[in-house]
Amino acid sequence: MPYETVLYEVASGICSITLNRPEKLNAFNDTLHKEFIDALKKAERDDTVRCVIITGAGRGFCAGQDLEAVGNRPVANIVREFYNTWVMKLRTMEKPVLAAVNGVAAGAGASLALACDLVIMSEKALFIQAFVKVGLVPDSGASYFLPRLIGYHKAMELALFGDKVTAQQALAMGLCNWVAEEAAFSQTVGEWAARLARGPRAMGWIKRQFSRGLEQSLEETLELEAYDQDAASRTADAQEAITAFLEKREPRFTGR
Ligand code: T3D
């Protein structure tokens, strides 16, 4: 069954998931939440997928919660059932996830980008910690990711004022990896994704190491590194890399 609010495409090892409610700047209603979570699970299960791109249809990336679609349910249920589920899926999937922030990313839409592993912004894109503007608090991991990425005081400034952060400001703060001119945006995203899709199986474990490294002790990190290095050294990709080195050629990784 095709999705109503998500476009899902797999080609050349790259899965592109596009939030597709452009008339609402891709704000999350229940259908989008459910389909987005399902799409992430599908990408995780598909062995041919080596990297995932998340982007938005139209001129926005994602405007966070659809403010017309909240209804009378306890908000904690929406946050726990939907937002927390896709944040955890983005972080635990052992494949690199690239946020292609094509336009404004507000509230939980900004959190979505921050939860990804790499972030490319169009020069026209904006981040807005919009929660405070509607009397709410940061969610979907914003209070976890922001201070870790940019430090406590800067994170508090963004969260307390909810001002627009331009792509260049985001780059200077360390909220994104790269800013692309509008005309070069799709090509840049495609090139980064293609590089990721050509990478070795170890990429998934690098992601796991860095995610856990943010939380655990040095001793635990060293042990995880030993465990992962053992696993990585046994992969076909590591064997291929050594052969390629000895044969003085580029390795051809298969993700296994
Ligand atoms: O309640 C819970 O479930 C808890 C969870 C909360 C998580 C959150 O994300 S809270 C934060 C929610 N998001 C916002 O507060 C952002 C609201 N949107 C805006 O402030 C602005 O739209 C933007 C700054 C993002 C963009 O401004 P602009 O001028 O480029 O576009 P626009 O004209 O405001 O929006 C275009 C259309 O999208 C417009 O519809 P219309 O008038 O053309 O029919 C607008 O109403 C709609 N839209 C934008 N954001 C949302 C939205 N509709 C519903 N919900 C939205 N969040």
C-alpha cells in the first residue's frame, strides 16, 4: 500500500524518505507519524539500503506538530507513542541517516534534523526552536541534542527565544555539516548519500559507538570499541579493504 503522507524510494543503496504534506510545511499529524515510523522500519530491514535521506516536500522541511491536529488526547501519549518512537528509530538504526533540510525546520521538525547523523541545509533553510512560541517545551530529543551540540548557554538562548537560526548561523554553531546553495542542494545531498551508500558495514557500528559514547564512561566506551572492532575486522568489507590496499586499488564495499 503506498503511503498517503510519505514518499518512499530506494535506488542505488539509498533510501529517500520524503515527508509529504507540503501545504502544511510537512507538519506531523497522526498519519504522518505512523507512516514515517513504518518507513524507517522498512529502511532498517531492507539489506539493500545502505544509507537513508530524510527530507521534506515543497518549500519546508518540517514544521513540527500539526497544531490543528492535536485534539483532546493527552499530549504525553502523542509524544511517547510517536515522537519518541521515531527519534529512537533514527538513532538506533545501524545505517547512516542524512537530514536534507530543504526549508524551514521548526519545533519537532528541527529535532528531527538534529536526531539524524549528518545534516545538510539549503542556504534558504531555517531552524526554529518554535516550542516556546506556542507555550510548550522542547521535545523529540531537542533538550538532549541541543546542549550537547552547541553548549548549554547557546541552547538556552535558542530554546527561550525561539528565534530563527539561518543556515549559515547553524553551520557556525555546529548544528549542521554543510550549507548548499539552492541550485546545488539536491546534487550535494545526492553526492553525500552516494558516498555513504558505498561505505563499509562498519559505518553502522561507528554510529552505535558515537551514540553510546555520548552517554557512557570511558571504560565502557573502550570495551565497546574492542567488541565492535572485533566484529568489524571479521566483515567481508574489512577483508576487501585489505586486499584492495595490497592491490593498490579502491575497495568495493558491499555492506557485509
Ligand atoms: O502538542 C503536541 O503534540 C506536542 C508536540 C509538540 C511538538 C512541536 O513541534 S511544537 C511546535 C509546533 N510548530 C510550530 O509552532 C511552528 C508553526 N509554524 C510556524 O511558526 C510557521 O509556519 C513557520 C515559521 C514554520 C513558517 O512560516 P512561513 O511564513 O514560512 O509559512 P506559513 O505561512 O506560516 O505556513 C504555511 C502553511 O503551513 C500555513 O497554512 P495556510 O495558511 O497556507 O493554509 C500554515 O498554517 C501551515 N503550517 C505551518 N506550520 C504548521 C502549519 N499548520 C499546522 N501546524 C503547523 N505546525
